[in-house]
Amino acid sequence: MIRLTRLNRKQFIVNALLIEGIEETPDTIITLITGKKITVLEPMTDVVQLVTQYMQTIGSIAGTIKSIDSEGS
């Protein structure tokens, strides 16, 4: 689970395993596997980092994932 902030500045918890996609338009929009879309204040890179940290914590992925910043370089 990761903690995020809605546009009204209220924090909430989302199950990172249910995230299907993340886009920045310029707001960050998270699409869940249910089709529900959630707009959050955090930038896309922060959300990706939170998801990656969560996945590493639960042992779902190895600790040697490239960061989103290094992919574009």
C-alpha cells in the first residue's frame, strides 16, 4: 500500500498492486485495473518511486530496477 494525496489535499492509501497505469497530463492520473482513475498531487516520478519501493519491500521485484529518470537518458 502507498500513501498519496488527492487534489483536495486529503491523503489516502491505494493498493499499489492494483495500479495499471500512471500518466502525467499535467496532473498525475493513476488508472487502476478496475478502470477507476484517481488524480493525485504527487508527480508521476514520485508515484513510480513509491510503487517500486513497495514492490521491493514485499519482495515482488529485485532491488536493481532502473529508475524512471535513467530510462529517458
